[in-house]
Amino acid sequence: MFIVDAHLDLSYNALRGRDLTLPAARQKPDDEGIPTVGLPDLRAGGVGLVCATIFIELASRNAVGGYHTADEAHEQCVRHLQWYNEQTAAGRMRWVRNRNDLPLGEAALSAQRVGSASADAEARSGDQKLASAKADPTPFILLMEGADALRSETDVAWWWDQGLRIVGLAWKRTLLAGGTGEPGPLTPLGRTIAAALDRAGVIHDVSHLAEESFWQLLDLTSGPLIASHSNARAIIPTDRQLSDDMARAIAKRGGIIGINLFGRFLVPPDERGKRPAKLADAVRQARYFADLLGHVRQLGLGTDLDGGFGREDSPHELTTIADLPKLADELSVAGFSDADVAGIMGRNWMEYFGRTLPAA
């Protein structure tokens, strides 16, 4: 099975001190918890494509080294871009800028042992799985999460040339839009940038947009959009998640919803603190969206693992991201068909990017 993860904060973790060239088990825990993601873990788990983010924070949110101005945001984002270019030069990662750059999907795994929760995989140690993983570079699509670095239409064109293909205008409130916990509309600059992104063919990521900004973006643009890492508000009632109407609107535009594996986005409020998050909670999200939309063709994964949290706040069955194939087994046990499981785990994203990335 070919797995796609549409949201991983790789450069964020690397630039704050984690060595992602090592398996997560060999990385030191820090103030954000026990690591779960290393580049070797991706290969060991059969994660054949990721959306790798550029994520920075405003200094006013007590972020160490955060930015004060859009110029500083641009400078910091360029450092993240340089990290991805360094990984590419070292043969650890590989840019996906257009459809021809996409991996071959399941055929690409023909020479690679993909982990599953089968008996033989369970019998092998984590080190053995990592050692056996084919050391090919991890293909990635660049996603900007919070777009204060985009100061003008000229910046949009420059970032496109660098390889940026997905943009979320907000995390919390930005210079461009209202965001999680900080509601509000698109700003005048945000409307200009959104239109420029649309003309360039950039995929819009709505995961952190405030509801007012969300609906304005849909009215203003006609290009492809996704929610790279969002769950159902009906289960987790916060503005960070998607309402039923928002999910339907994404589906109507042909977009994909990536299920997030952050524990607080999985465990309902009345159960929080009483039990750990489980993969069954992620299956519940999939079932909810499947019932809402009437199918699973527009569901995928956007795990956000190590996105400001660690193993402690991940589904308890996951030691590292190499364990993601266990989710496929949980989906099967819950009654999803083999085709539906393959779609959620990666095929839906592959088909989506095959339609929405530039042809060349």
C-alpha cells in the first residue's frame, strides 16, 4: 500500500534542532514531546509522498525567533526553503513540482518492503524494518502554512518558481486572513494574494482559515483547494475543525480532506483526559466524513505528526510514523473496503495531485 501524508512540519522541526536524518527513536525528546518522524521512518512505513510545510510563527505569540514583519517572515521562510534544498542535494528528499514528478504510486513500492500490521511485520524489530527500507529520497510537495511571507504578487511568482505548490493563508490570524482562534475576514492584501495564488495555479489549503475567511476565499477563487489536516467539527467542536457545510463545500470543489492525528483533534471533549487517543478515533473521523459526503474518494491523511506535539499526543498505537500502516488495518476492521482503504491511505491524494499539479 502506498501512503501519502499531506501535512508534515519537517523543516520546522529540523531548524529548531531535531535531526530528521535519524529515525525518530534516535532523536532526543524536547519540549514538544517524544519525536515520531524521521526521514528513515517515512521510508520504513511506506510513506511515498508527503506535503512538507514551511511554518513560522509571529514573535508576538512568544515564538522563539518568531517574525515581526512580513520581510522577516520572508527571510525565515527562505531558510526553510534552503533546508529542503539541502535535503534534496543530499539525496534524502526529492521535489515534486508537477505531475511528471509524482512517484509511480504502488508500482514505486515493487522493490520496497512496505510495513503492515501483518504477523511477519509485527515479528520484526523497528531497527530491522528501518534497515530494510529502501533508501530512496522521499518525494515532497512544498506547502506554506501561514503566508505572511507573501508580501506581493511578485512574491507569489518567486515562490512558485522555487517550487511552492500549496498555500494556507493563515495559522492563527495573519496579515492576510483570520485563522484558528482569531476569527476575521480576508484582509485587502489577503484578497490580492489569494487571487494571485489562484492565477498561478497554487492549491489553496483551508485547514486553518477562520470561517469568514474560508467562505470569502471560496467566493474569490476558482482553483483547487484542500483541507490538508482537519477533522470534523461535529466530533471536535472547535473552529479549528470543519463544519459540515465547509466539508461539503470542499468536496463540491473537488478537494480532499486530510485526517489529522493530533490527539486533541481526535478525542471528544467529554472523553479527553480519561483515555489516550486511538487509531479508532481516526477511523471515526473517516466514517463521519464518508457518511456526510456519501463516499471516501475525497478523504486522505494529513497526520501533522510532530507538528507541535509528540508521541504522547498521538494515537497510542503509533510509536513512529512508520506505524501508519496499522491505520489501514483499523479501517479494514471497521468495514471499509480494500479500495476505500487504499484511497484513504494514499490513492485519493495521488489522483488529486495528478489532476491539480501543473502538467510540466
